[in-house]
Amino acid sequence: MDRVIKAARSSGSLNLSNRSLRYVPDEVYQSVNAVGEDEKWWEAVELQKLILAHNEIESLKEELRNLPLLTVLNVSHNKLSELPAAIGELTMLKSLDVSFNSILKLPEEIGSATSLVKIDCSNNQLKELPSSLGRCSDLSEFKASNNVIISLPEDLANCSKLMKLDVEGNKLAIVSEKLIGSWTMLTELNASKNLLNGIPENIGSLSRLIRLDLHQNKISTIPVSINGCCSLAEIHMGNNALSTLPSEMGGLSRLGTFDLQSNQLKEYPVEACKLRLSLLNLSNNSLSGLPPELGKMTTLRKLLLTGNPIRTLRSSLVSGPTPTLLKYLQSRLSQNEDAEATTTTKEDVIAMAARLSIASKELCMEGLGLSSVPSEVWESGEVIKVDLSRNSIQELPVELSSCVHLQTLILSRNKIKDWPGAILSSLPSLLCLKLDNNPLKQIPSDGFQAAPMLQILDLSGNAASLPEQPVFSNLPHLQELYLRRMQLREVPSDILSLQQLRILDLSQNSIQSIPVEFKNFTSLTELGLSDNDISTLPPELGMLEPSLQALRLDGNPLRSIRRTVLDRGTKAVLKYLKDKIVE
């Protein structure tokens, strides 16, 4: 023990976990000023990291204040019933883990530890949280699951940098609109297994929310403002009292997992058939039928319907493979449903789009069957967005080169064969380029240099487009990269240089392995790996757990992860992988 403590004097880090300690040795509380005579005081450093996890410690002394430079304190899995008031004097403390103890109350003084970024007080016996936590304005991750907390203090609204909140397994009856309105940075909200009877009406203000878990509550309605949560990838609303869904759910374009099991739904809204889901769980509801439009959800890999009184479908369809059911529903759709029910001419639409672009600075000519873009539509040189998707355009109009303010260019589903390097190089403000589903030939090796400021790039469905060694490093600002259906057999190595990536979609390829270096994608929030040939994942992927909110793995021959783990979603998979890392 003495040797370990002395070593900590030079490193500033002390790990005494798993030592069956019943108390903290007094030497641990001593500052540099109290080093022994046989030690070189001029070489000693103050303790910055203290790990005391998995012991039998029953109390911490007020002498904790003697460690003013402490940034990390972990006393999880002990027998603490309280924390000393001196915790508030640790003004440099950034991470505090007191989970899995028997703590009845957090001291009010904790709010004076204003540098705190991460707090884990889960699995204790807390009935309330101190309002002083609102002074911890840098708090980013707060976990208080599995306690007996009745309400959240309104002062937590001051924690506007909060990104991850986990209050699962408490006795919360409400989360106030004031709190929701203040937590606009939130990416994950887990308030499952509580007594919530509603969702705040202003939930739509959480535009960055990726994962929402409210299963096992008493919620009867979802507010229409939910469509404001435009980043949502997972919604878990099972075991509630929902009888209807708002049609606005159909606007959640990034939603991949939607769990609605064990509610009271009588129908699934047609509008929600627009979602590009991979998993839809409607089991144990009151559905008597399904809208035929559900057959349009071609991305759906798993549709669960057991436990519904469905009379309009054969039981073999309901319990059979999802693709078979979708095919049957498609057959029931009217063949003429997509026919234009309007007498408006194409010329009228083009003229209207040109006029609107002057005020809105957005030129939208989607799905007009154009083989070229009429020169008269370029009435405004100030446009910042051009959408020419779903046409038959082979060459880009030269007028585009004059749109020097253009930020977004959408060319999806056309007939473009050649990389438009010359035009791209004349668009200095271009941030978003979508070229998916074109017969694009190979991009020149220096092609990406034409648009160095890109933040979003979609090349999906262009199998032959990537050069042998694509230079993604020419796109240092890239935040979203979509490479679906590219016939990739391996992950292009240069992708690893994109340190700002938030979304990476490599689904529907033939990739067999994922590089260990993916652990360095510390900004990644979504990773799409569906429908590849991946049999194992590197455990290091689990290190992305704080930031990665959506990991899509369906359609892979994964053998290293049990199906029960996969079905529990992203959080469970990342924890499983993290636990596999050999220290």
C-alpha cells in the first residue's frame, strides 16, 4: 500500500480499487505539504485522480478538502451512506462517480464543485437532488438512475450544456417544460421506468436529441411538437398507455428504431409510414389492421405484431417474415396512388419555383422529370440551396457556377455520370453535396479538393465512383458521410482521418471487418453498418459509448454478440463491447 501511495506522489493518480478496503488510508488525504521526510517533496505532485471503486468503504472524511486539484473521484460500489460537505471544496473536480452505494442524500455543498462535467449517482437511495446542482453549469452527463427520486429541481435548468441525462428507475411524475426548454444540447434522455403521465409539450425544442427512452411509464399521448426532434434515431415508448400517435411522427426522417410494444394503439397512422425504420415493434397493442402504406417501408428489417387482434391479415402473415408481410401490403396499394391529381403544368411549377427562390433563396425543382434545367429559373444569384433531385439530369447547368453563396446542392436520383469538379470548385460556400443514386463514374483522385469546406457528403448507390484510394482527408470539415450501396469490401482507410465525423453510414455493402481505429471517432453520434458481412466487432468500439447514440447492425452475420444483447439496442451493445476490452 505504501509503495502505491508513494508512486501516486509522482504520477498524480491513485487507484486503490478492488482491495477490500473498509476505510480510506489517512495518507491518501495528505497534500504535498505533508510528504514524508524520506520523499523528495520537490518532485511530488498533488493528487488529481483518485479511484476507490469496488471496496467496502463506509465513509469519506472531511479531509478530502486537502486534495484541491482532484479532477476525478470514483468511489462507486462501496458502502457509503453519505458524502462529506468537503466535496464542494473540490473546485477542480470534473468527474464524480458515487454509484452503487447506499447514499440517502447528496450534500447541498456539491453545487460549489462548479467544474463538474460528469456525475454518476445511480443505484443509491436518493429521494431528491440538491438544487445547488444548478450551479454546475458545465455539467454534460448526469446519471441518477435506480433511486427513488420524486422530482427534479428546477435549478437544473441552468445546466444548459447537459447532453446526456439518465434518470431511469425512479418515481418521477413529471419533467417540467422549463427543464426541457433549457436542455437544448441534449442528445440522450432516458426517463424509463418512472411514473410519468405525459411528455412536455415543448419536447420539440430538443433538436439534437438522438435517443429517447420513456418505456414503462403512464404516458397516454405524444405531443405534436415531437417532429422538432429532427435528430431522433431511437424512440422507446413500450409499456405505456398510448392510444394514438400524432401524424407529425412521419417527419422524423432519421428515426431507425421505434418501440411501441405493450400500449393501447388501435391504428398505426398512414403518415408514419414515411419513416425509414429498421425496427418497428407494435406487439401487444389493440391493432385490428395495418395501413397498406406500411408496405412502402422498404428499410424495415423487423416488424413485430404479436399480441394484436388483427383480423384483416392471415395469422401466417402476421407471425411470418417481415419482407413477406411488406410485399403483401404493397400489393394492396392502389396502382394509381402516385398519379398526379392535378392539372398544374410542369411549366407552371418551374415558373413558381423560380419566383419563390428570389425571396426564400432556395430553388426546389424536385421530381419534375427534367433532363436539363431551364436557364430562366436562375432569377436569383443569391440562392443558398438548390434541390434538383429525382429528375433525369445528366449534366449540371453552367449557371450553377454563378451561385457563389450556395451552401446545399441536392442532386440525388438523377443520371449524372461525371464528377462535377469544375462547378464545385466555383462554389466556395458549399457545405452539403448529395449525389446519391446516380450512375456516377469514378471520381478523380483529386476530386474532393474541389469542395474542401463540405460538411455533408452523400455518394450512396454509386458503386463505381470511389477512386482506389479515396482522399477523404481533403474534406477535413466533414461531419456526415453516407456511402450506402457502394459495393465496398472494406472501410476506406482515409475515412479514419475525418475526426469531426458525427454520422457515418456504410450500410448495404460487403464490409467484413471494422478497424479498431474507429475508437478515435470521438464525435460520432450515428454509425450505420446494416446489411454487411460483419461477423465480429472490435471491443474498442465500446469506447464510443458516451457519444455514439445510434449503432445500426441489423442484417449482419454477427456471431460474437448474443441476439438478446443486439435486440436491446445501441446502449446495450456498446456496454457489452466495452466490457470485453482487456485492460
